[in-house]
Amino acid sequence: MSDSSQPIPELSVVVPVFNEARNLRPLAARLASVLAGLGLSFEVILIDDGSGDETLQTLRELNAADPRFSALSFSRNFGKEIAIAAGLDAARGRAVVVMDADLQHPPEVIPQFVEKWREGYQNIYGRRIGRATDPKLRTMFTRLFYRLIDQFGDVALPEGAGDFRLLDRQAVDALLRMRERARFNKGLFAWIGFKTIGVPFVVERRAFGVSSFNFARLVSFALDGLMSFSSIPLKVWTYVGLAISGVALMMAAWFFIKTIIYGVDLPGYASLMVSIAFFSGVQLLSLGVIGEYIARIFAEVKGRPLYLVAERIGAEPLTKG
Ligand code: UDP
Ligand code: MG
């Protein structure tokens, strides 16, 4: 085993950070003591995702105190998924751990990840046991979302898997080749495959501050996930249209026969209005779904960089946008 002064570390830890100033010191302390016990050289790369609090200053101080802690600071908030991508870009280790900054992902689990990695696993995810820390409504929608992805998505997301994980260099390199903007990391992690295993861990409560994912942001994230990994919402309208046309044809035949036998009926204003409203709704909905996909295609074809780095604190200039 080599010591930590070696230029290329064996293990990289990537942490997306958004307004976590108060969590950073406790996180760094716990990480340093856990990683020291591993007998691996390491680097910790913190990605400041456009924080508005003392995060950046704290990152500078952390780096000054221990150069194994480096940081990238985005020019603005690009979102957690993009921050993770930037961290993977910058990571140099033969294995990379991804974890949250708010101490919900206990650093003490990392040795178990490393153990699995040494056994030959390449994609080791933390499997959360119990979502006790999440609000009820959020848990409900999370379940619904996973049901949908499971049914219609083209990746199988392992139960309870999140972003807390260890990736072997080979898996990281596979992820680096995916430069899509609408990033749904959980899906990407599953999509790449490799020798995968889960390690159970208990989610802790967020140490300081509040989650930055409100309901609207979670819904938009869920849509990204569904649309990145399934084209069913796009295709289902063919079948809906076919079914509706079939029913309409049968109705036409029925009205035709009825009119021949019983003569002209009194015009049904209410039923006409209802069916016009209903089918206008169906059409707008299907157009909207197509629009959602087109918006994502538009965002991708513009080919803008995934993120912009405003400042680098101690990190090697290896990153690309
Ligand atoms: N985060 C980020 N950019 C954002 C929002 C969050 O980098 O725009 C980071 C945040 O600092 C934390 C992790 O992503 O390290 C998870 O965020 P949070 O705890 O708010 O989400 P939750 O745990 O509720 O899913
Ligand atoms: Mg959290």
C-alpha cells in the first residue's frame, strides 16, 4: 500500500455540495478518520454547486488544512446530478466513492464498499434500509416512481439504491462517456452494469440545514428519470389512439343501425360537450408528452458544456466540461 503523498490517489471521494457550510467540517473529520484506516491513498473532491453560504470559504480552509481535500466551484447552481458528473470527471482514483455532504450517507460504510471492491465488485451501491427520514408523501411518490420505472424503463433499478456508492475505474470511465444533460445518475449507474452488489446502510438524518429538493424539483427529476430511460410515454399514444378510433367506429355503426331502425334521435348536447372536452384533453396531453421529449432533445442537441467551473481549489486541472 502506498501513502497519501503519492500524486495519483488510489481512492477518490466525490461529494456534491450545495449550501452545506455547517456540514463540511464534521464530514471532513469523519471522512479523514475513516479513510485513514483503509490503508489507501485518497483524495476528496467537493463540488460546490453554486452555494450562496459560507461553503466556498470553508472549502478553501479545508484544502489549506489538508491538501487531499480539493474542490471545484461551479459558476452557478447546476444541480446535484451535474455536480456528481463533474466530480467523476475530476476523480483520478482507481475507485471512486460518491456521497452526499449532509452526513445522510455515513462515511463509516465506505470500508465495506472497499471490501467488496477488493473482492472484485465494480459497482457497489449503498442500499438504504428504511426511508424513515423522508416525509410520508415523498415516500409514497418515490414508490410510485420506482413502480413506473420498473414497468416501463429499460433499466432495472435495484431496490433502495441511491447515489451513495463505490465505482471501479472501469465503471467510472463508462460513465464519463455519457455526456447527456438530463442526467439521472441512479439510472446511469444501473445502465452501465458491471459486477454489482448492494451494501445495506441506515440513512441518517441530515446533520444541518434542509433538503434542497422540494416537491416540484423532485417531480421534474422523476420526469427526467422516466424520459431518459423509457420511450413508452411517447409510444403509448399510438395504442390510445387506436383504441379510441376503434370505439368511435363501433359507435358510428351503432348509431347508423339505430337511426335506420328508430329514426333520428334528439341531439345529445351534454354527451357531445363531454366527449369533445375529453378528447381535446387527451390530444393536449399527448402533445405535451411529445413536447417534453422535444425539449430534452433540444437541450441535448445544443451541446452546451455540462457545467462551468469558476474556481478550482487545489484540484488537478484534469476536468472537462
Ligand atoms: N446538492 C447539490 N446541488 C443541488 C442540490 C443538492 O450538489 O442543487 C447536494 C447537497 O449538498 C447534498 C446532496 O446533493 O450533498 C443531496 O441533497 P439533499 O440532501 O438536499 O437531498 P436529499 O438528501 O433530500 O435527497
Ligand atoms: Mg440529504
